[in-house]
Amino acid sequence: MGAPFSGSYITYSGELSMRKSRSFRTLWSIPRRVTLCLILLIGPAWLSGNLPALAQGGPGDLWQTFTVDDGILSNNILAVFPAGDGSIWFGTDAGASRYDGSWQSWTTEVGLPQGPVRAITQTTDGAVWFATESGGLARREANGECCRIWTTADGLPSNDVRALLSDGENSLWVGTAAGLVYLDNGRVVGVEGVAESLVWTIVRGSPDTLWVSAQGEGVWERDGAGIWRLLNGNEMVRGDVYALWPDREGRLWAGTQNGLVYYENGHWQRQPLLADDTGLRVFSILTDNEDGFWVGADQGCFYAPVGRLPDGEFTRFQARDNRLVNDHVRAMASDDGGVLWMGTIAGVSRYVGNIWYEIADPALRDQRVNTVLTDNAGRTWAGTEQNGLAMWNGTYWQHFTEQNGLPDNRVVTLFEDDQGRVWIGTGSSVGFWAENGGTWQFFSASSLAGVPVYSIAQDTNGSLWFATERGVSRWDEATGFTAVPELAGKRVNAIHRSRDGALWFGTDTAGLWRLSGGEWRTMDAPTGEPFNLIVANGITESPDGTLWVGMYDDGLWRYRDKVWWQADAFLASPLVLSVRYAGGSLWVGTRVGLDRYDDQTWQSYVGDVLPSSEVLSVAPGVGSVVWIGTKAGLVRYRPEKAAPWVRVETVNLIEPIDGVVKLVGDKLRALRLVGGDLATRPEHLIFLTQLDGADTMSQVHSSGQISYRDLQLSPGAHGLRVWARDAAFNYSSPVEIKLVAPRMVRLPGGGAVVAETFYIGLFLGVLALGGVTAAGRISWRARTRERRHEAEMATRQREALARHFNPYISGEPVRREEMFFGREALLRKILNALHQNSIMIHGERRMGKTTLLFQLAEALRQADDPEWVFIPVSVDLEGTAPEHFFHLLMEATWGVLRGYLTGAPLTLRFDTIPSAAYTDRDFTADLRVLLDALKDVVALRQVRVILLMDEMDVISTYDAIIQQQLRRIFMSSLAQNLGAVVAGIQISKAWDRVESPWFNLFNEIPLDPFTDEQARELLTEPVRGVYEWDLDAIEFVLAHTAGRPYRLQQYALEAVNHMLTSERLRITMADVQAADAVIERAQLTEPPWDCWLWPVS
């Protein structure tokens, strides 16, 4: 393998050490952050029962959250569908989104019909179908072409489509608000006499059996002969049946407006989920690949093993546990890896409990699992501290305790010998399972050097060695037990036979011993100190012969080619509890989690995927399974197999064309990679690169932003290969591009120019030699202008340094027009729309909503429109109580309009009615008075008052009646002269009233992060002609800000401050790294932005 941690390891060590240290700094700051979050959230918690989950989720977390902040079109999820290519589709109230590690969305702008997407399916030809609530049925071709549309004009009973079921290559069942139809190769075929009302769902049982739920009718069944019948029209299913699901026992489950029911033996029966299921709406049902039964409802998600139905109790998951993003679960689906995706009204939750599957057997749950073994027969054995031994035979867990053969219930170690006997070391003895007799055979403790037995190994001669509390014993069939004098009286925790046949013994306080060819020797660390506190399960070996030793007080060490190296730089903790090579990787259990290493990269799993952070034992299972024993239970880890993807975004800010990047110089400065994976969030991917002629092995990076620090390239083509690796150690296919470096000509003074350019210029210069005299005067004038320009620039730069010029803005809205970047086109779009429409802007905090509203107000004031006079009224709703809402609107409106009205005083209700008593009707009456008075002021033009309402999220906490009153204002006759632009983070769209919600009157515009081009403009334009940015510094900022304007300004501000302290005029990598450190420290002393989010209802 070569020298330890050379090449790729150096890059990886630096980057991951920085990441790990940040994690520990964050950990120490938790009490302060949590306290502040609790203070800020306690008020909103009273207003809403559904607190959103704040954590997004990492490789060590059972739950992950995805919202509009991550890229999904809307948080209001109506459908979830796993496609054949491994991606997940989501139907929302604003269109459809697809996730494969990055987000793509489809709306009316790209051909999708108007209206919420209620259902999604895929036919065998690869086409994806969308059921929309008002625009009919749409088909997206397998090649991505979107969309062919079917409506009532094509034979659909209604354009409100609610349910889909694929039925072959180009055919499907379609449920609409006016009944069921069948689409046969594009032709709509009616289904007479069946489900002629709103169809909620369609599911398939056997290949020829269908079930359909129809509003007010119940559940219809279609048998293999095509005969339809109504299943026992019980009152339980006569209302709304939102979901149907057949189980393998022959029961049909139904989710209704009053809980969960099932059909069995000709009757509908109720399955309680809560003490009182009245009003509990069940929207989705499914069974996962582990026979887990899941129910999604408007009060959380419920789970029970299929085998315990219908009488078993359900486990309830809720948002208050910081698991679900919201309790209102509308749709669910399970992907090929067994991962559960749940769509709620506030985003998507992803659950990996079937990947990291905690064994629920009572003998193992919440128990310390000291040892795990999978034998050659495929059975898994798990030894516990207090509950004896459990054995999984592939069907169920079998238990062994004092009651049926064990000498005591403490099981410390397990081992399988070359005859297939499973040996067990307990607290008081050692023995083996006699397969033929089906019994245990134990030996007297007096035969051993001591008890308990901590570890067992077998030498090349077939003898067994037992490590005990007071030494080592050797056993063979002929002579029985023999004491080993070299280790007499010493506590020996671990034994391992290496590939060369040597036996290794790890002790508590007597060091590490090696026995080879009858010769004993102790093995010391490079410092000369002995290896002590070697843990049980603490010695293992890689296939290449590298020995790994884990110590509780001295981390992890590796031994190769007679050299020791310490190898715990990347561990979650140096307090090692176990080491084991399994499934092609080294697994290291520590006090704070689990680490994995595959001879290239490291990965830590620290989170609730494990029932305890203390990992005591690891063992390979059948196939790709790995068993993990912790201080509080046993976990079966079955990694998902979907590979990530990766692409080269830019090299030196140049995008590849047909796999080729033609560099403008011979220096490689910065590489930017983009990757994605269904299971691993982009920020947790690992990237690998290998550049021909520079890298002898792949280089490992914890970020897709990679700096090469002006690496000199020889002229010609250079191959660059890149990979991505996800948290489950799936590697992408390599992506290879060609870098073409030009030949350079070095100029006097150290400069360089592309040779081709130089020689062309030289040739043209020679041709023009005859005209030198004539052109001399022109050239002299040009040089004079250039020198004058350089002198002016030098003056500006000196002045900038002298007054510490820094134009960037952080912490407040951008009010100067010259600093307003990236939103100009959006601003023009809103201005054009405001003639007849109102606008809703949503985006995560610090995305520039307040800045956009300020710039919009200025643009409206300056608008020279021949027909309209726009009057902007800015309203900040933050902290506004519902009873003061309309009074605040009028206060802001009257405060602006009184500047336009110079005539006789006006009589307004606002002046006489107390704030808390001022209603929507008072606001409407006063606004009508003001608008009438403005008619004379604007003369021949019309007036349009535009309410610019910031922090509109607060209205989500108001009673629905106030929201309806707001709707009434914008639907009244005043609407011609009243418009609004509302802005918020996550304006809730939960609505349970019959009237159309207020937000349907607004055109919705998401405020997305900046593109790379917009971000570069924001960074470079404010300092153009004064300071210069290094390319790798720009790339670093782009990679760390994800297009967030506030973060871009913050990094630029701090980077310029750092540059000015060095009295330089060039912003370098050192400056942006210093800015990163400043921002990181600031984040530890302020509450996370998530603390400021209002709960989503």
C-alpha cells in the first residue's frame, strides 16, 4: 500500500480534520443554542400543534427532511412515486418535482397542465403520468418530452384527475372527480355503472384484481373475469376512502375520514390507531420490504409489524419528536432499498429504519450486545450482558439462557471453529453448541486460566486459544486445556490469528504479544511504549495483511511491513471499543459512534441509526449485511446499493464542452464538481480525483470545490478522472475529461502569454513594420491614455486602501441600487405583473426577500406608466398579533397616502376605533374613502396601491377566519385599485375550509438561490477596477454559499476585511478561508436560522 496516509490521505486529512473540529465546536455550543431556540419556539408552539423538524439529516440519522429550501417545488406534498430509474417523484400543489440527488421540477412553464398534481405513475414504456386537479391527465415521455395532455375534450369525465394505476406499456386506469375510465393506448374508454363519483384511489391485488374507492359509494372490486361488485356498503367506507392496500393475508385495508378499517371474510372492521379515531383522516397505507405496515394520517404516521395485525399495537411517529417534518402525512412510498418517503404539508421526510434495522426482539432490545457471530450456516448469534444468547435462524430468534443450557446469562464472546462448532464464552465458563445433539457442552471453569473468557482463536494446527481474566488457555481434542505460562496472571482481552499463522494477544496492562514459530515477543509502539488497554474484539486484519489494533485510551493503530502507524485521525472518537474487518471495509466502534474505512476513504455514522453510540461488536452477515452490537441493542445494517452520480461543473471557471476543457493558461487553479445520490445529501458526498501525470493514486476530497493552487501543466492534453462516493460506500462510475493546456511563451519580467497568440502578434507586427512611422502617433496616444488609466486606477486603489473601502453589505437589506445584483429580471417580471395581479414570493430566510421588496418599492415610485400611478405601501408583519392585523395594514396605508392628499381632512374609522376592534370591514371602508380621494390627485390615470407585506409567514398562525377576511378584501371591487406583494419563508397552504384559500389569488414566485453567474457578478462587480478576485477564491465562496445572497455578501465582506489587513489589492484563497473561519465562529454564538421559523400548520 506504500507509506501511510500519503498522497490522497494528505488532502483528505486536512479537509476532514477541519470538518471534525467544527463538529466538536458545534457540540460544545449546543446548550446555549438549544436554550435560545426553546425560548424562541415556546410562543409559536402554543399557536401550532405541529412543530417542524429542524434537522435536515445526515449519514448517521434515521430521519432526513427535504423542503423548498433544498429544491423541491412546494412543501405541500400530495403524491410520492418511486420511478423505475431509482428516482423519486413528488406531486405538489405547484407542480411535480423529481429527486435523484438533485432536484428538477415541472410546472406549466414546461408543459405540465395547471393545478395540483394529485397522483403519479409510470407505464412500462418509461413514460411518467401526472394526475392534475384541474388540468386533466398528462404524460411525460421517457425521453423527457413534456407533455401530452388528455382533458374532457378527449373523453375524460372531468379535468379533475385524482388517481392513476399503470396497466401495461401505454395503458392505465384513471380516476377522476366524475368517475373511472380506462386509457387504452391513448384512447379513453368509459367504465359504466362503476365509481361514477370522485375516485380517490385505485390499487391492484392479484394481476387481475382491482379495487377502487369512490366518494359516497364505497369500495368497488373487479375480479379476474372483469366483473365489478361493491364490497359490503358499510357506513365505515361510504364517506371518503382516501387509501386502499391489500395485504398478503387477504385483507383489504382502507384509510377513511374516520380512521383505519379492513375488509375480511365479507365484513368491514375497524383497526384502532388512537383511543378515539373520530375525525382521524388516513391518507396513505403501505407495507415495506421488512413486512412493516405503515399508515399515514393527519395526526402522524403509524407503524406495526404485519405479523401482529390486526390485533397488534401501533407505534406513532410525530413531528414533536423531531422526526417527521409535519404530522399531516398525505402520501408515502418505499423505494427499492426499503427506504420510506413520506410527503406532508410541510415537506418530505425520509426514513431509513429498514437500512439500519434495530432488532426488536425483547431479549436484545435495550441490551448490551457484547459479541456477534454469523456462522457458516448463515445463522446469526448475539451474546448479551444479561439476557443470554439469541440466535437468528432466518425465520425467528431462538433464545438460550440459564433456563435451557447456559451456565449463566452473561455472554462475552463467540467463535466458530474449523469444524463448524460455535463456541461461547460466558461469565463463568466456556463451551460449544453440539449441532448433532442440539445441546450445549460446557467445561469446568477450573480447567481455564480464568473466567470470563474474552476472546477465542484457532491456530493453524486446530488448537483453540482462550483469552481470560487471568491468562490464556490452550485446548485440543487430545489433551484438553493447557495453561500458557507466558501470559499467566495477565488479563488478555483479544486474540487474533493473522494470515501468516501468527497469534496476536492484546492485554489490558501487559502490552501486545505475538506468537510465531514458537517464539514469543512483545510489540511496542514507535515511541517504545507498550500497547495497553487493547479492547475485546480489538484486533482484526485486512485482506492485504494489514493488522489493526484498537485501544481504549490510545485510539487505532495499523501494522504493515513491520511498521506501526497511528490511524485514528478520522475516527469520531479515539476511545475505541471494537474493530472488525467485514464486507470489504474496516469497522471501528467507538464511544460516540461507528466508523468505516475501505482503504481509500473514511465515513463516520454518529446519530440515531444506532440505539447507543457505544459500539461493542461488529460482524459480517449474509450477503452485504453487517451486524452491529451496541450498549443498548443490536442493529442489522443492509446498505443500499444505488450509486451516486458526478459531473465536472467547471475547471478554472470554464465549463467542459464534449468532455474537453481548453485552458487559457498552463495553470490548474480550481476544479468544481457536482454530485448527487438518492440516499446521501450532496453536502455529505465524498469526491475523488486523479490527474494524469500528477497523481499516482486517487485524491480524496470532502467537498466538490477543489483547489489546485496554480498547479503547472505541461503543454498538451491531460486526463482527469473524478468519482463520487456516498455514505454507503457506493462509488459512481468514473467521469473523465480532457484538460488541454496551451504552450506558453515566457516574457521578460516573469510574465507569460499563450504561444499561438504571441506568434500571431509577432507575425502581424512584422507585417505592419512598414507602417510603424505612420502609426507611431496613434500608438503614442493610445499608450498615453493607457498610462493615464493605470494612474487613475492606482490612485483609486491607494484611496481604497487608505479608507478601507469595502462595498459589501451584511446583516441588512441592500438599499443601494448599484449593489442590487441577480434579481433584475425578476424585478421586471413582478413590475409587469402588478398591473392586474398580486404576487406571493417565498424563499428561505436571508434569500433577499426584504431587499427585493425595498427595490420594488423604489421601482414602483419611479415607474412612468401612461395608465397607472403605483403607490407602494411597505408593511412588516413580524410579531403582529392577529387582532391588530387590519389596523396595522391601515396604519401603514394611511401613513403613505396622506402625503398624496392635501385637500380637506378625511373621516376614517381608523381614527376612532381601537386597534384590537378594527376589522376587515373597517379597513375596506377606510380604503374606499382613500381611493376615492386619490382620483382627483392622479387626474386622467388610475391609481393602484400595492401592499408590500414582509414576514407574511405570521398569517399561517392566524385563525382561518382572518385569512378568509383577507381573501374577501382582494375579491371585492377594490381589487382593481389594490394589489399586494407578500413575502415569507414558508407560507402555509394547509386549508380545511370549503372556500378557496386566500393564497390562490396570488401568483406564486419562488425566490431561488443565485446561479453561479449571478453569484460571480455579485462578488466581482462591486470592486471592479479596485480589487481583483483569484479564481480559486471565487470558487471557494461559490461552493460554501450555495447561491445564498446573504452568505455571498458575508463571505465577500469578511474576505475583503482580511485582505485589507495585509494591505493587498487581490482577494486570495487565504482571505476567503479566513472569512470562513469568522463566519463559523459567528454561527456558534447566534441561534441557528431554523430557530426563527414559524411552525407550519
